[in-house]
Amino acid sequence: PFEGPKKAFLGSLDGKNHVLSNLCLIDGGLFNEIKDTVKVKNICFKKPMLVLSDQNFSPAGILANSMQGGITEAGVALTATLTNVHVINPVIRGVGYKEIVGTIVGAAALNLDVNACSVVGADIVAPEAQVGGVIGKANTFTNIRACLFTGKAEGNIVGGITSEVSDGEPVYDCRVDADLYGRNTVGGIIGH
């Protein structure tokens, strides 16, 4: 099992369409946090497994637990982008886990653009968590466009693309073809 780094990733990552296969992640993603003007693109995860314990009190996702842009001291927006990131046949288990899980990113915030990402053939079981098929929860100034989710997701609050948006964050041209089960609320695109 892999336990990702605890510090924020501040660089850029172009996977050049390479595939990472059979990752086994415990209580968090490949990166803990990705932020500022980071660009992550052109990478595929095939058959990853993410196991979340009841002792984890943070958002979680296969690529990153959280991802966000930022704002400079002068008030200039720093936009982070997530483009052409794909996850095939992921398995996520979070029995007892009560936080936020997204297949690609757990929590997205503050000037993040998510474009043309997909999750295909997901098997997510986290009965007490907020579950987003692509992004766990989309916060301030997160834009999600042209994303796809297929498979199965079970949680407390479940959305095919994201479990929740704050401040009416835009979700455009996305598609969900999945079995979604929620104890509290379920939405095809947005759970809450």
C-alpha cells in the first residue's frame, strides 16, 4: 500500500497519457494537496484501490485529497487546472469513513477548473461519507466541464459528478450513467 506525501504539490504534472495501474492507496491519494497554478493533465489510473478508515478525518481522492488554486497577496486569482485525467475500474472502500471522497479529487476549491475528466466502471462503497463520482465536493470558484462518471456509488450524500457545490458553482456538459445509492440525498450530477 502507498501512503502519499503529506506536503502540498506545487508543480505541474503532464502524464503524457501514461497509465498507472493497480495502485493501492490507504487513507488518501497520490498527493495530499495540489495547489496554486498547478496544471495536472493527461494521466490515467487503471484499477486503483483506495481504502479509507474510520480514523481518517480528511477529504480523500485517488489523485489528491484536495486541489485548489489560490489568490496572491495583491488579490490576483491563481487558477489550478485538472484536464484529461481518467480513472478506470476504481474500487473505493470507506466503511466507517465519514468525510468527503471523490474518485479523482476529494475536495476542490478556490479557482479550480476541471475539464474532460472521466471515471469509468467505479465501485464505491462509503455508506457514511459524502461521495462524488469525480470530485468529492466542489467549493468556491470550482468549474467542472465535460466530465463522465459510470459505475456504482454508495454513500450518505451522493452525486454522480460531485456530492455538493457551494455558491452555485457551475457544472457543464457532464454525463452520468451509474447506480447511485444514498442514505440522505442522491443527485445524478450533484448530490446536494
